[in-house]
Amino acid sequence: MKLVNGSHGIDQNLYHLECYPKYRYKMFMKVENKKLREEILEEVAIRHKIKIEELSVISDYIHVVVGIPPTMSVSQAFHLLKGASSRELSKQKPNFRKRYPRGHFQSPGKFYRSVGDADTGTVI
């Protein structure tokens, strides 16, 4: 975990995020679904300049430690990761739409906390 040099400052915006599929269905028990979700999250993060430090996709939830740009709020980062990854996942796996007919793959709840200089091994 390094400090990031910007044009006008040095920062470290590191957060531990957790999100869950709606109704806590165990959608990621299959290895192929788990792998696809990891790939999609990494693509979305790169697209929005969010740096993933740690990523763990469990059967019914996701842990991720991310570094976000100083101009982005935690809520905005959450919104981008959850929304864009859910949309892409439903495009690539149309059968997921059968379980979530209204298109709401993620639960509206979220958990996040600042990590700072804490060891990421203790967070996940």
C-alpha cells in the first residue's frame, strides 16, 4: 500500500467494501461464475481508475479492498462497481435474469470502512 502522488498532493484512499447479491442467493458457488465476477469487477475498476488491492468473491458476498482517486467519493465508487459489474454480468449470463426478473442483482445495502495503514490481511 503506497502513497499516491497527485498533481497537488499525496493521498491514500483505501477502503474495504462488501456487497451482497439480493436475497443472499449463493450465485458464485460455481467456479466459472466466481471467475467471471472477478474479471468483470477488475475490468470495471480499471475503466474507472479504481485500484483493486485485494478481491475475494465468496458464494454469497464479495470483499474488495480498493484504492479510489481523491476526486471520487466512496459512495460513487460503490455505485460504479456494483452497477456496472451487475449490468455486465447480466449481459454475459442471461440465466441470472430468471432469478432477478426486475434486474436488481445487488442488494441495496453496503458495508465499507477506511483501511488506512492497517494490514489488508486482517481486513479480509
